[in-house]
Amino acid sequence: AVLNRMKHFMYIFGWQRLRNKVFLEVGFGVGLTAALLRGLHTTIYATEIAPVPWTPLRHGPFYEVLEHQARSAAAQGLFGPQFDLEQAAAYGKRCGYGVTGVHELRTTFEQLEGVPDDSVDISYSLAVLEHVSDPGACFKALARVHRRGSLTCHQTDLRDHTDINKPWEFFFMSDEAFEQQTFKGALGHPYFGNRVRLSEFLAAAQSNGFDLVHVTKQHEPATEEGLRYATE
């Protein structure tokens, strides 16, 4: 999974576009992206609503794999000729604390508090947008922090996360029942998905000044069982 994440980043952005730039990751998880990009001397703003406290048993194995696979990938030239393996490894070795060029921020996508205006060259999120409360506010915040001509990229899972085998179940709920379960629930946000569709995300981005460059849709192949679920 770690190697796939690295290859995914290089495929989307290319090391030339990432090196010495300012990168924003919304929802940084255990920080693998931040660690990897430090090898390209990228400045990173990494946001999370509730960061997971660093623990050796949770984080350690990820970083051991990251360093091993980054060393192999760098030797193959995947990250360009000037990739700094020691910089990439520093984040894990310091347990995520006090790493030069990494700014961890506790904030929401809708606010992006702590990210300077007109500072970001590239932003990225993985499985975050389907959990936000206000897509319009998210892209407004992105527009504030991005430089003109910069790039933003988001991978989103639009299914109901309660039961992936029933991906549209939340559409059968009344608006009132859905609000009680999400915004008025214990977590206070759409933890299992917000029912926002792709067209709505794209409209929110474009209304805040972003040009649509590329959209890729990944659908599971249709099955008889799935078709029955969709029509019953």
C-alpha cells in the first residue's frame, strides 16, 4: 500500500512539479505523504480534524516500510535525481515532531485555518470530500490558500460507508433522518458519507474559480445483484 501511494503521487503530479513547492494535504492520516514529499524538499501543510496521537505500534511499521520502499524506488529514479532519502526518513524517525518544512494543523476542510493565503502550489485529499459538511465552503477555503495557476486534486468515494455492499442506502433515508444521523449525531459530521454527488462537487469547485481539467470515474462492474438493489 505504501509503494502504491508513492507511485500514485508520481503518476498524478510528477516529481518535477512537487520539488521545492508548497503542498497541502487535507486529511494527512499517519503522515506518509508528508514524509515522502520531504524527500523532494517540499513544504507541507498537513491538516486533520482530530490527528491520531503518535504511537510506535501504529505508526512505526508504516514508516519502516516507507523507508525501505522509498530507498528502492529512489534507486530506480522514480523520484528524480535529487531525492533526499534522509529528509524523507526524518519525519518517521522524529515521530512526526519538529520536522522542518512540515506544518501539521488541526482544522477542518471548510476553514483550513493556519494555511497562509496565496501560498499553495498543489493540494490533495484522499477520501475526505465525502465526509465534509459544506463542499462550497471547502472550495472557497482552497481558493483562498491557492496561488493562481496552481493545482488541486481529490480522490473521493461516493458510496455510503455504513455498508459498502449497500452503497446507496443513505439515499433511502429522509432528509430529517439523515441529518439526525450525521450533523446532529454524536460525531457531528457525515462520518459515513454526505450524499453529495460528483456534479455537486464539480459545481462547488468551479463556482470558486477552479477550472476543471480531468475527471476519472471508477465504477465497479455491474452485477445482477447490484441491478436488483438499484431498482427495488
